[in-house]
Amino acid sequence: MNVLIVDDQYDVVQGVIAGVDWQALQISQAYAAYGADEARTVLRTHEIHIMLCDIEMPLENGLELFKWVKLYYPAIACIFLSSYSEFEYAQEAIQLGCFDYILQPARYEDIQASVERAIHKIHTDAEMQQIYEYGAYWRQNEEVLLENCVRSFMLDSGEHHQQLLRDLNNLNICISEDTRLRSILIQLTNPNKEPAKQELRTILSKVMEPHKLAFLFVQLDRGNYMALVYTEGIFEVHFESLMMQFIADAQKELGCSTACYISDTGHPEKLKKHYKTLSHMRQHNVALYSKVFTMQHMNDMKESSYSNPDMQNWSILIAHGSSKTVRDQIHSYLLQRKQLGIISAEFLARFHQDFIQIFLTAAKQMKLDISEIFFEKYSYTDYIEAYTSLDQMIDLVDFVLDYVDEHAAEDRQAQLPIERAIAYINQNIEKNFSRAEIAEAIYLNPEYLSRLFKRVKGISLNDFISTQKMEIAKSLLTNTNIPVHLIASKVGYSNFSYFSQVFKKYCGLTPLEYRSKVIADPAE
């Protein structure tokens, strides 16, 4: 399967190509085009299955290009990536039948997820086409078809609810425009222990059966399920209580923790809106609470629930080597807030911002290389998105504090040989020694000594030696009448001319000029 990325901005195209894990999606080739004409050339010469396209481009916009694509390559799924949030753009794109519409800037994970859904839609459409062609297969695989058509509708922003109703009626499931529905998104909060879909369905049936509630149950993806409860009358049950019972039974019988997100009552035309609302609620459950959520519950989790911990004290403790104390206090703080049920996405985002700020302050005092931490040691993407999950936030905190401890330990270990090297330099300042001689005297490899010295002192070993010699030479020129050529030998230079060159480079004056200036103006 191949994709085509179309955008007039080179950096955007290359960013998408580099940022999405195409191999994980089993994409054979990601082609690039920087305008509509170049895109047509690629489409004519290569088999393209998915097109990611900008809307605003010179000469011809993405919407016009997509009209042409729909005419000649109708099977291609189109995902628009646009920085324009105007409703008219999105409305026209959806009317044209685009698969998805993503506002830029977007995370590469979101783009990858959309492409993954498009791939699934393409496979599903292919399966559905085969099924329509073989009626017998249709009858034998009714449940698979049901799951495919519901899942395809929920994940495809361009598919209309009328098509879903037609598909359901073809499967003898009578849902009309006037049918009332409640959508329930069920999330496994410990996805490593995922039961079979049929086991969850059985437990849900036991909960629904006493109330004679009809429902459809489908798996959306790993760890996420959707129940559509429907009636031609009026719901006379308390759904929150029902789903609390479901959570308890799933835990007791299957040993799995679940969170349930319940929509308001609505007609089929509201299904897609309700699904987006439920997905938003799920994203806010960053602490993975195993409980029932309604819109009212989400509104109750206000930003005001965030109380500023003693960040300034934590910063001081980190900088002074008390990372373990900070770690314990942070774990305790977050655990207490989780038990109070007040950790939301907004809460964690504010904590993430505050924690990074105090760490950067401490890192500056400790002279840590931030780029090394968040590019070489720890995934920059994980660092930026740690606020999306409590577990990820704790992982970031632990990593950062482990790094600080490791750096502090290395500094303590590195300090001793550096002190010995400086002592050797000062004791032998009158000699013309080499780096190798210093390293041999303190039993270190010369290359390692240079790297260690630079890291600990922030200056190269050779520059440090030169600085020490020049400072002593300045002192002798200022405070004694020793001839300049003897001063040169006292700081290890046998060649007076070379000494003068080095001194002038360091001070901006020759040794004689420097001495004359100091005599003329002692305050200098």
C-alpha cells in the first residue's frame, strides 16, 4: 500500500514522511508532491491508496485536486491536513467525501492514527465489496459485517448516518431516524489483560437483559469497545448504575479494569458527534480511573482542582542532590490527587509545565545538557506528550530524577582525577609538559582525560593549561622585576618569541607592553 503527501511547503512534507512510522503501518512507499500538477503526475505513474493533502496551495488548492482524484481515482482515501479551521473548508471537504480533516499543527501520532484508520477503512471496504458480491458469505458472517459497518461509520468522518442505517437494515437490525440511542464507550484501563470480546459482551448482556435493552456491541480497536443501546420508546433505566454494575462484574469475573463513557440520549444523526464527545472524555481520563463518566462528571473536574505543589523547594532539592526526596514527594502528591479523583488532562498538563520549569531551573544550576537528555537519552515526543497519561508523567519524573542522580554521581567520581590533574599542572607550571604526561601521572587515558576535563570544567585541557600559565606570567610581570625572558621559562616556555605570541593572543598586548601599561597605570 502506498501514500502520497501533497503540500507546497517542503518542510511539512518531509516532516510527515519522517515523523510517521510507515513501516509499522505496512506502507511500502510514501511519495511527495509539492503542488497539484506534481501530485497528478505521481498519481498517474504510481498506485496510490491514501492521499494526505493540504488545502491552501498556490495555483490550485487541495479541494480542486481532490475533485479530480474522485473523478479518476475514486478508491483513494483523502486526509486533509490544513491550518485553516474555517467551517466552510471542512464542510466542503466532507461533502466531497474526504476520509478525515486534521487541523495543523498536528501530532505525527494523530496523523499516523488517521492513516491507520484509513487503511482499516480501505480493507473494510474491500471486505464489504466482496461480501456484497457473495450473498451466501453475507449470511454466514453477519456479526463480522455488523462490526465492520459500525466501526467504519464511527472512524470515517465522511460517512453519513443514513448509510449506517441502510447497512444495519440489510443485516435485519431495524434502527430508524426516530430510534433513540445511548452510546457507551468502554475502555480497558489495563490493556495488557484484555479478555475476549465475547466475554465482555456476555457480561454486558447480563446487565442489560433484566431491563430488556437491545444493543449492538463492537470492538473499535485494541482496548476500546462501543455499545449502542437503542429503543423506539423512552429509556427508563439509570445507565450510570448499569455501567457501574458492568465495571464491577468485569473486574470480578474477568479480572479486568474498565472505564465507561456514556453519551446523552440522541437519534442516529447524533451518533458521530456523540462518539467524538466520548473520545474526548476518554482522552481526559489520563489517570485511567476505572469508573463511569458522563458529561457532568467531566465538567466537575475543573482546572481549579490543581493546587500548586512546592515547586520552588523541589527545584532547590534537585540542584542540591536530594532527588530521592523530590521523587518520593512527587509520587505521594500525584497518588493523593489520583485517590481524590481530581487528575484530569488539564491538571496533568499544568503539573507537566510546572515540573519541566523547575527541572530546567535546576538543570541550569547543575550545567546539565538539556539537548542530551531529551533528544539522546529520552524520546522528545514522550517528553512533550507526558501529560497525556499519569503513567507517562510518572515515567518522565523518574527518568529525569534518575538522570540527575546519575549525573551527580558521575560528577563526584570525575572530580577527583580532575583535581589531581590540576594539582599536577600547578606543581609543574615551569615545565613544558604534554597532555600525555599529565594523563600518565594520574593513570588515565589521554583522550578520556581531555573529554572528562572538558565536561567537568567547561574548558579544554590545553586552554586551561595556557590560561594558568598566562595568569602566572601576568602576576610576575606586574609584581616583580624579573626579565621577561626568565618569566617565559618560569611558565614552561623555552622559546621567548612563541611565549610573546601566546601572551599577546591572551592579553592583547606583548609582555613588555603589558608590563609598561601596568607600571604607567597600576589601577589597570
